[in-house]
Amino acid sequence: MKKLDFLREYFKNMRTVGTVVRSSKHLCSKIVSLSDLSGAKCVVELGAGDGVMTHHILEKMPADAKLFAFEINPTFCERLRLIDDERLFVIEDSAENLELHLENHGFAEVDTVFSAIPFVMLPKELSNSIVSTCHRALKPLGQYLQIHYSTIEKDLYKGIFGNLNITFHLRNIPPTFIFACYKMAF
Ligand SMILES: C[S@@+](CC[C@H](N)C(=O)[O-])C[C@H]1O[C@@H](n2cnc3c(N)ncnc32)[C@H](O)[C@@H]1O
């Protein structure tokens, strides 16, 4: 997808798209490098956009793993469906319905969640519901990795996961924080 098309989607849906440009390849490879996908069976991407990060996740995923990419924007979903990889399932639905879709595909738990949903722009209850759903769906010690452009939302993750590690990355427009949490075993 061209930069201009991404910009057009931003102007049509500012609150949900959340940024005027897609993530840089440096940011995508950084967030994927923070994950451990070896042995993963079920990986989830929330707010997949036009698939820029999806490609990086697929590259690192084992051959027998599945990637469920959630995206509510129909134009972005069309782009995602062009990715020719049988491990990828494009789910055109809100991330809050994650558990329902996983169940339909026969998965009880998730190894890793990557998210670029702009929670700062969404109603608090919706953000809380999506992050709580991810926490429930993750396996013990499963990872949740989230992109943010500020640290305002840090209490959301600390409250739900009880842990949070934040790193800052300059090689993106705008510079970006990666929030990393894991589901505690007990
Ligand atoms: C900041 S863009 C990120 C796009 C891409 N992943 C990237 O890194 O460039 C956020 C995306 O989240 C999607 N989104 C927003 N709310 C969502 C929700 N409740 N469920 C699934 N996707 C959502 C938007 O449509 C948008 O494509």
C-alpha cells in the first residue's frame, strides 16, 4: 500500500487508525526481535493495518504456527488478504472478540500478542476490555507486545499484567515506545 493510501485511511478514521504513517521496518523488526516465537503455535496481531508488521511476524514464525491478524478497517483487510501465506488468518473484526475467533479455529491459548491498536484514542472501557481479553487468552508466560507513542497508558498494562517493560525507539515516525508484558504463571 502506498504512503498516500495509508494517509487517506487515517483521515477517514483518525480515532481508530491513530497515526499518519505505518510503522517503519526498523520498528517492526525491533518488536519482533523482542518476542520468542520459537515453538509458537498461535500468534495474534491486533490492528494489523496494511500488513507491514504482519510480514515480519510471519518471517519469524515456525512453519506450523498460525497468525490471527485482527483489523477493523475493510480497506486494510483487503490488503492483508493479498498476503500469500497459509499460516495467516485475517479477522475483520474488533480485537475484543479475540476469544470467540480463536475458539472457532480450535485454539485454547495464545503464545504471543503483537498490538498496534491506538488505545490512547479509544474509550477506556474498550481498551481495558481488549487488553484483559488478551491477558486471559495468553498462555502462562506468554508475551504481550504493544506499540505506543507516549507512556500515558502504562497503568492499563500494569493493572492487568502486573508487570511492564518499556523501551524507546527513535527509528520510527513518530518515535515509539514498545510496551512488553508477560502473563505471570501464578
Ligand atoms: C496505528 S495503526 C497500525 C497499523 C500497522 N500495524 C502498523 O504498525 O503500521 C492501528 C490499527 O489498529 C486498527 N484498529 C483500531 N481499533 C481496532 C480494534 N478494536 N480491533 C482491531 N483493529 C483495530 C486500525 O484500523 C489501524 O489499522
